Amino acid sequence: MNNIALGRYLPLNTFTHKLDPRYKIMGMLFLMACVFIPAGFTGYGVIGAFVLLALLLTKISIKMILKSMKPMIFMLSFLFVINALVIRTGFVVFSLYGFTLYQDAVIQTLYIMTRLTLMIIITTLLTVSTKPMDLTLGIEDLLSPFKRIGLPSHEIAMMISIALRFIPTLIDETNRIMKAQASRGVDLKEGSFKEKIMAILSLIVPLFVSSFQRAEELADAMEARGYVVAQHRTRYKQLKPTYRDALMMGGVLILMGGVIWLSM
């Protein structure tokens, strides 16, 4: 679980770190839209090249990204089995003991795998290069036009940023509880199915208790610092776009246009 990079901010001095958080969020949304445009593997290759360039600019190790994909292996394997059993179109890839694997099942699984990989990398790029407070300010500014219809943009932005900020904290807490349970003889890997369920329950219950305790401590700390919900607040830091943001958004829009053209 230590390999999960989502939610972890890396304090580096790179091109991506210097971008305005509002433009990074918009760029992430546009890239997510590109992932779901049916442009085939050629389109995914173009998106992958753009994401690889973003990784190099952010100075994130590709090895770390690959390690963060390990928790997805089980889900991808499950999807492959489901597709292999359900999809029965295309030419036969191989047949063994009455089981037949078709071409479309493999292609559909590769599509899903590619989309999930790109989505995780794009989201990780945002969180590792943006401070939680900057992320809050960016989301709040993007949602500010909806204040006219009564949408609490600041509160929504605060909740999203706190949730992202506490992902690595909960992961560290889970590792600590697992080590404490292992020292008491609890084995999460071996044993019968019932024993594994009981071992997981012994992990989930203290994790929930610890999460509620941390949430209460955070609420007390925010109240002690004068935070009041729905109160108008001023800002010390003002977000100002630069030429870097224009370059990034221009590249994303060109990429989106190219992917749309490939899909047509």
C-alpha cells in the first residue's frame, strides 16, 4: 500500500508544479474526456505520449507509477475473466477444454486496461504536483460561477481537498494497524475464508475509529483557528495565470482536437 501515489504531494520545482491549479484541473478534465473518445489504440497512443511528456516534466518516476498500478491487477484480471465468458464475437484466439477465447474479449479488456491506466496516471499527475491548499483554491474558483444558484463552492472544494489529503494518511494508518495486528498473531494472507473475513474486520474497525478520531481533531483545529462555514473569507494567495498555463492548455486542446479527428 505504500506504493500508492494518489493524494501524495511531492514538493519539487518543475514546470508542472508551477502551473496554475485551475488550469491543471481543467487540463485533467479535458484529458479524461479524451480517454473516453473512441479513437482506437492510435488515439490512446497519442494520449499516452502526451501523458509521458507530462510525467517527464513533473519528474515523476515511471517505476513509481507502475507500482501504484499493482492494486488494479486483481480488478483487471476479474474484468478479463468476465469479458472472456460473456463476449463471444470475433475470431477465436484459442480454445482449450471447451473454453474458447475470442478476439473481441481481448480487445475490450485491453481498452479497459488502457483507460484505467491513463486515468490513474492523469489523476496522480494532478495530486503530486498541486498542494492541497492550491487545489482547494482552484476548485473553488472553478465552481464560483455556480454560487448564483446556491452551490456552496468553497465547502465542496474544502471537502474534496481534505479527502485527497487524507488518502496517504489513511494508507499509513492502515499499514500501522496491519503491523500491530500481525504482531498479535493475526494473519491476513493465510487461513480459511472465514478466518480472512475476521482478520479484515479486525483491520476495518480500528481504521474507522481512527478515521473518526482524526476527523474530530481536524474539526476542532479548524474551529480553533476561526474557521466558520458559509462565512465570507479573504485570501492571502491570489491565483494568476502565466504563459506556462497557456502553453499547457494549448497543448491539451490540440491533443483533444487530434483525438476527435482520429475518432472521425
